[in-house]
Amino acid sequence: NIIQPQVKAKQLELFIDTFEVANEDVIADALKLNQVFINLLSNAVKYTPAGGTITFRIMQKTTFRHGYGDYVFIIKDNGTGMSPEFVQHIFEPFERETTATQSGIQGTGLGMAITKNIVEMMNGTISVESEVGKGSTFRVEISLKLQDVEKNAEQIKELNGLRALVVDDDFHVCDSVSKMLKQIGMRSEWTTSGREAVHRAELAHDEGDSFHTYIIDWQMPETSGIETARKIRSVVGEDAPIIILTAYDWSDIEEEARNAGVTAFCAKPLFMSDLKSALLAANNLMDKADDKAAPWTLADFSGKRILLVEDIELNREIAEVILTESGFEVETAPDGTDAVAMVENAEEYYYDAVLMDVQMPIMDGYEATRTIRALPRKDVKTLPIIAMTANALEEDKEAALKNGMNAHIAKPLDMDVFISVLGKFLG
């Protein structure tokens, strides 16, 4: 949600895939991991010219440490690249390549230093290879504790022994998805050509051993996924499920894809749970009792306006996406001083609530809250101001209340708690 609009605006191609990820459920700080990847992807978008390509690959390496998984995250672009001299200093604060400043690209120069610090706090490593004019490749390696080693190991008995065809121009995606399908119990084959896929579908149909399911990448150079689906559908009829894989928001192509005979969509990066959900849905095997949405996704705060005060840009962007998806009209401030000014200059009862980070460099959340409460206007006496802080101790909660805040939410955000607290004041 954060990266895709940037990719679309610059007309870039974004490829995301997983390779041999056996354990997708891990114990980690999701907010910090998101911060790392959003920063690396944002930089890739920023320094890749229009029409360029960005790839994000997630891999799991073999490890003999019980209860842990070794993961590799690779973000590669074919953008401007960096000189060997700059690569040596890229993770130092305030370092920026000369060509970047000359081209007018904005930024503080702190992003890479923060990214490296987060990775190292998680006992991981980050490295980069780059060449001017050819692009950059960032590699993050982290060992993460596994949540449930056996999860997703069971097969789908209704699909056991049935044939599946994977169609993707990337060999690694074909290989990875085929291995997952075999674990599920299907007889999986693959091809990197849409044209060959149509031929094989026709041959299998004529031989009386048709493919039960087709999994097709949306963007392929020779024949697009939608065109491939249309041709396969014309050969095999209406029964076989056709699932489209894409790293993009498929709302723009959904109508065209449905008309071409596509049954379902599945987002990349593709993990075992995603593949199983898509297969169950496409084959009408989904147990409705297991398909309940998380409570926070059902919240609707349409018509409510919230002021989000957070000094870290990436955290601000993540929170803004979540709040917008819940129906809020969101306005943001990077510091307590800005928050005070925005409330002071707004009409009375303009804001329905304020989400206030506590630790900010110029004016912290406590001082900002006290200042807002002291403004000569009626609405600030009852305006819900909710603290957000990485400190979750009892004394931190008491400090928030003593300084005029209504409630306290700990970071990283638990989404159900987060939305529940907002609902308490705005429900």
C-alpha cells in the first residue's frame, strides 16, 4: 500500500517472490522489519528512473538450529547505482551520493544508517553491491525464531493427486510454487511461457488428463497472464480454476480478468498459507468459520478526522495507511509544535481525535498535549488524545494520563487493541 503508488507513479515494474520459504510464521518486531523493507524499497523507487525494474525476493536457507529459520531478503533495482567510494560509506549518517543531491532527490541521509542499526539490533547483517548506471542490490540476512514449525504441513485432501500447471516467466517462482503444490498433494508442472502453457493445456485436455488448476503470473513478456488465461479457458472450458499471481493491486484489471475466465487472484510474495487460501477459495472449499476477518479490518470510522503526530516518516506512513483503510480522514504532523499549530488554527471540533507519539525531538507528546489542553477553546477539553510509545510500563501509562492524555497504546501496534481504543472514544 505504501510502495505501490510510488511504483505506479514512476511506471516501474515491481517483481516480488519467495523461494523455498518453509516457515512463514516467525517471532519478530513487524514494525521494525517493515521499516527496513519500506526504506530499502523506497530508495529503490527513488533512484530508479521511469520504466525501470525493482525485484524483492524472500528466501529461507537451510539451518540446523532448532526452532529458528535463516532468512535472506534481496532488493534489487536497475537504477542509477552508486560509485565504489560511496558504497563504502552508505550506512554512515548523512551520507548521500553526489548524483542524488544534484538530481534534486529529497531526503535527510539518515535512512540507511537507521536501517543498518535496526538490522544489527535484530542480530542480522545488511550488505550492498552497486555499479554506477547499472543499479544496486541490497541483501539483508536475519535469523528469526519460528512460531509453529508444523503449521501448513498438512495436505488438502480434496486436491490430492490432481494436476496443476504453474506459468511464470521467472524460473525461481515456477520452482517455488511447484514445490508448495507438491507439498499440498497436487501433481505440479510448470512452464515459463504463456504460449507453451496454452499448448500443454490443450494437449492434456485431449489426452483426458486435464490440469485441474492453473496458476498464472499476471505480467509476462511474451503473452500476458490475462491473455494466457483467456486462451486456456477457451480450450478447457469453464470448470478448471485459474488463479492469477500479481505483485500489484488487481482492482484495475479485475473486471477484464474475470471476463477472461480468471477465478481468483493471489498476491505476491506468495507463501504457503496464501496459496492454500487461494486454492480453497477457487475450489469452493473454504470453511467460512475459518475465514473470519480480523476484528480491526471490520472497523468503520468513516467521516471521522484524526490528527496523527509522529516524527518518524515510515511509522507515520504505516499508521496513515491503517487509519485510512478504517475510514478515517487523516492529517499528519511530524512534531508536537506542528500538532499544536494545526489544532490552534483549525475550527472548533475539526478533529475527532489525536494520536500522539510521546518521544519527538522538538516538542514531545506530553508537552504538546498540555499545550493543546491549555488553548482558549472549548473542544480541547474533551478532544481524545491517545499516546503512542514504545514504553509499555505502568509508569508510562500513568505519565500519559497525568499529562492530559486519555489513553496509552504501546508500540509496535497491536491492531485489534489499537482500533479498540479508538472505538472506545469514537465508536
